[in-house]
Amino acid sequence: MNPKYRLQIKVPGTSANLGPGFDLLGLAFKIYNTFTFEFGNASEFKSTVKGFDTPPFSEKEDLVLFSYRDYFQRFLENVSPLFYSVKMDLELPMKGGLGSSASAVVAGYCAARFVHQTYFPSIKVPDEGTFLYHLAQLEGHPDNTTPAFIGGFVFSYFADQKLYYFKKKFPQSIHCYFVIPKLEISTHHSRKILPDSYPIEDIIFNMSRIGTWWEFLDSGKPNLLQRALEDKIHTPYRMNSEFLLNPFIQKVKDSVIGYSLSGSGPSVLLYCQRKHSIQVSKKLEIAAADFSGSSGIQCKIARIPVDTVGAVLTPKKI
């Protein structure tokens, strides 16, 4: 009989791209999806979600189970996946641009590696680099999964069938606010509106802004952050004239340092100096109320600190 374990996995939300860093830059935040697995006494895969009678996704859309099975196929090829039951407490809005899909993928992969280490210790466990590479490959880009797993500000990319990643400290002098509308946007659909090619001038523009991100992270100068957020690769196409939050953004943009579309949206990340945070918070709340009243779109304003730890696993034998 297999020993029984309970494993809690707490995964932070993430904001990807951060302006010019399309598929490259990501930042983790202290808003979490929590997954509590039980192993050793399940005869099937069972998922429940807090606040729902049935999960708000089909079995085919269950990214926790998808990534869990992928790990077994890749690293435990001749082993049948161990059944589990999992309870999900989801703070991240689904399809909201805060890395909800990445959190599920991270949870499933981490759960599978725990099972590997616990129940099949004689089989070689992948090293951290290999684990992170294949984890990111599940989404096709590493800008959400990598910061979700390791926390903080992360620059990451694929090369030579490896994942290269660099973690930096985000200045404490900057506060981050999210405007989170009650809307959903599919990343797959959002990618379809992007062009197939770009002028060389736009590529150079974005390269210069990513370099400016690095200088801002080292210096903390707000004027550099304003420049670092500029983008010509995805923001102009996604935050086009039909983008529903445009009236809100136009109203508040002069009160903040700058903004970036969070992933593919619809949420938007706003940046301000900490010393101005109280005044900015009041302006954002008033603007959100006005916007909701005129548009009918409910918006939540949330100041969320940066998470520097990443995914946290808490196992317990039961």
C-alpha cells in the first residue's frame, strides 16, 4: 500500500511581457492559486474548485492534470501516473492576464515531481534546468511559468534546447496596481491578431527598451521605467482602438509612471512611485468607479506586492 501524503502547492500570479519583453519578461506577484493534493488513497483523478459545485473547466481543459501527465510521459515513461484528488483555491482570474494557466501548469509539474521523488526514488529526477525548460515548453514561452516557479522579475528564453533565465530584484520604491476587469481574453486568440513580421526599426526599438529595463532595475529611476515600458511588438495591436479599457487608461495615465498590458490582457499593470501611492490609489478607485458606471464593465483595482519566492510546496504525511 502506498503511503499517503497531502501536498499544498501555492503558486503566485504573474504579469508577462512588461511592455517590450514579449515572451521574455515576467514578474511574480503576491496573489496566489493554491492547490492541495492528496496521494495514496485515490482510485481516480478528482478535482474540486472552491466556490464551484463543479470545476469551471472540462477535463480536456484541466491544465493541472495535463501537465501532471506530461511529466510522467517525459520523466517516468513506464510508470502509470499515480491518482490524486486536488482541491483548488483560485485567486487568479481565469483568462485575465495574471498567469492562471501558468499556475496550473506549475502545480501539475511540481506535484508530479513530488510523486517522482517520494514514490519512485530509484528513478533519476530531472535537474532544475531540465525541469524548468520542459515546464516552460508546455506553454510554449517561459515568461509566466519561470517567474511563477522562482518568483521575482525574470528574463528568460529558449536556446540550444535549454532555458536560460536571469532573476533580478524589483525596486521597492515602485508600487504596482492592477486594473482587473470582469472580462476574459484567450491568449491563443490574442496572438492571432499579431503580425507575422515586423520592421527592423520596431525590433531595434524593443531591444533598446529591454536594455532600459535592466538599467531601471539597477538604478530604480522612475524616468527609466517610463521609457522601459514602451513597446511596438504586441501592445499596439492588443491595446488597439477596440480595447475596452482604453477610456480608463487614458484617464489615469498621467497619474502613473506608466503601464503595461498584463500578458495578453485584459488586465493592465500600472506603476507608480511608492511615495505617491496613496494619492494614486484614490485616483484609480475614482476612475474605475466612473468607468464602470459609464461602460457597464466592472473593474477591480488592486495594489499587489511583488513575490520574490515563487511556488511554495508544503508536504505532509497523513
